[in-house]
Amino acid sequence: MTWTRRHLLDLQSLTAEELTVILDTARSFKAINGRSIKRVPPLRGKTVVNLFVEPSTRTRISFELAAVRLSADVVNFSAEASSLKKGETLRDTIRNLEALNADIIILRHSASGAPHYLARFASAHIINAGDGAHEHPTQGLLDTFTIRERKGRVAGLNVTILGDILYSRVARSNIWALLKLGAKVTLCGPPTLVPKVFEQFGCRVTWNLEEALRDADVVNLLRIQHERQRVTMFPSLGEYTALFGLNQARMKWVKPDALIMHPGPINRGVEIEGEIADGPQSVILEQVTNGLAVRMAVLFLVNGGKATETE
């Protein structure tokens, strides 16, 4: 299949075939990252702008390094030191960046739908690096890539996503990717953060932690999204940890070959104990490594690259 999309805005709209193209292309780029000389020329002469209107560490650095590995020129844009603080609209900001010949704009924004809005008029390629509580496409892709690489497949696996589902853009992107590729997805957490409405996505919803963990091939833990919650959704972090935190005692419910994942940043001692995050079943740092390959693949494909050109 040939990739034809100019932007990557979400995973909900992608087909299983399109998801597979990205994952297969990422596999080629991961091999390149293992070489002594890691830079390749597909984006030589192109300008990539990291437009992060919301704070980020892993995602911004990962996209920056991915663009550099593809030989692009990279500009990091800080909203705090920009005309956005002076009242300039996001549309005018993008128009000015395009006037400076930006080819690819990577946007993280607190408003759900902001990348979709820009894609309606932007001539540059738009990549969604997280929009509000809507989606975080490249995180969903790198999580799926990690599962497929470690387990050899996605179809038929039982994947439990545990934590703040209601406000998590990571959860939504994971749900769409995993379901489209044939996994069975279970959502678990406090009822206020895991409402039954998610069953309409095709997921199983349970508030019983043991039930969620026992048959899981993958457990993906999410932190509490305090910055997106309008009201407190549970009495305290201590109560959340007591009821839903993954600790050594609860690891007895987890299969010995199950993967433990987390998109970061980790709140150690809240959603997961430090020993588990650093333990033999954890693939958390592998997720970070795989994120670089996935973002290289996305940059490459939206720019018009073909899988045969990655070598």
C-alpha cells in the first residue's frame, strides 16, 4: 500500500493497512538507528518546526532528534517566548511560519482539534503531537510498535489500559490502533475516570483490578491527568494508589510474560511502584527508543516518502 496522507492528525481515521505501513516503515528506521552513522537524507533541505504550545519533554526531543536524523533543519518554537503570548492567533502564527518556508509543523496544543483546524488551510504538513484530551497519534503508534515487536503480533492479544482513561489522549490513540489491528482492549480505573461509555468504542470496561490484570498480555499504565481535570475525580492520590496502583502484591495477578508499559512521565509510587517500572517486565525505556523510529517514519511518510526509500 502507498501512503497518501499529507498530515497525521489522529489514528481514528486510519485504516489497519495505513497503521501497518507506518509500523513497517518504523521498523526500517529502527535498524538505521542501530548503525554507527545514523543520519539519512530523506528530509535534506526541509524545515521542520516543533510548535509546542503545551509543555513536553520526551515528545518534543524525540521529534527534534527524528527530524535531525532525517537531515532536516529544525526550529523549536516556544509559546511562552512567542507572539502567541501577545494575542496572536494560532492561524496567524502558522501563516507566518509558512511564510518562512516551514515544510512540516509538529503541533502540541491544549485545545482538542487544533491540528485538524490547521490542516484545513495549512500548506505545510501538520503532525499532531497531542491535542487536549483527544489524541496523541505517535504515542499510540510507538506503543503499538513496541507490543508488536515484543510479542510478534497485535491481533488476538489482551491489552489492559489502566488509569485515567477519560482525560487521556494516549488512551484514545492506543484504543483506535489496537482495535483496528485486532487486539482486545480492557479499560480499568476508578468509575469516574473509566465510564461505561467507552464500551461504545469496542472496549471492555471493568472497575475490578484483578479481573483487568489476570488475562492481560500487556498492561499499559497511565498517570492521572490533573492538568485536564476540571474537578477532582477521586478523593486523593493515596486512595487511587490503594485501589488501582500497580504494586508487588498485585503483580501476582499479572502473567509472567506480560509487558508493563507507561507513556511517561511516571509518578512513581502512585500508578506504579518504582521496582516494577525498572523491573524485567517493563518496556518503558524501549517505548522511548521506539518512539524515535516511529516519528522518523511519520515525518518521512507525510513528506511523501515510500517504504522502499528508507534504506
